[in-house]
Amino acid sequence: QVQLVESGGGLVQAGGSLRLSCAASGSIFSINAMGWYRQAPGKQRELVAQLTDGGRTNYADSVKGRFTISRDNAKNTFYLQMNSLKPEDTAVYYCNAVAVTTKTRIYWGQGTQVAVSS
């Protein structure tokens, strides 16, 4: 069983920065892919950033040039650095990972709130 725990959310002013962390724990053989999603009130959950096992990244057009996804393999942790935040970035942010224990499964964190004031 794998558990993902997000941290680093909060309230910031427009133009500010936040760094979100996602810590994975459990009997993990490997993490093959990871990503960040967000969901604003009344809207569908959307992909924000993704990092594959091959090192490829992709970002939502709305965050390109402002957000960066990265990982620390030794700590089983990955991050989302968010710069130049805008009010429209306000949402609950979720991390997810494709992890292998006895089988390959998709895991989700509980979410962390990000609010950006204008």
C-alpha cells in the first residue's frame, strides 16, 4: 500500500510563489510517473504538470513558464514549484503517482488548498 501526502499549500498574493511537496510512503518498488492536478470549485479536475519515468514533462498551457515539477528519488518525494501565481490558480491541488508494489496502481493524495488573492 502506498500513501501520498501533500503539503505546502496556503494563501498568497498574486505574483507570489509556493512550493508544494508530495511525499510517498509504503513498500514501493518504483514510481513510474507522477503528476499534479487541480480542481477549482465547480470545475473539473485538470492536469497541471506531469513527469514520466523517462524524464519527460508536460504542463497545462495556463502554467507553462511559471510552474515546474521535479522529484527527489532518494526521499520518494516530488514537488511543484509555482511562481508568478495568479488568482485563477486558486484550487485544491492533488498529487498522484503510478507506483509499483506487488502490482502497478494509481495513487492520489488528499489534496492541499492553494488560494491566490488579487
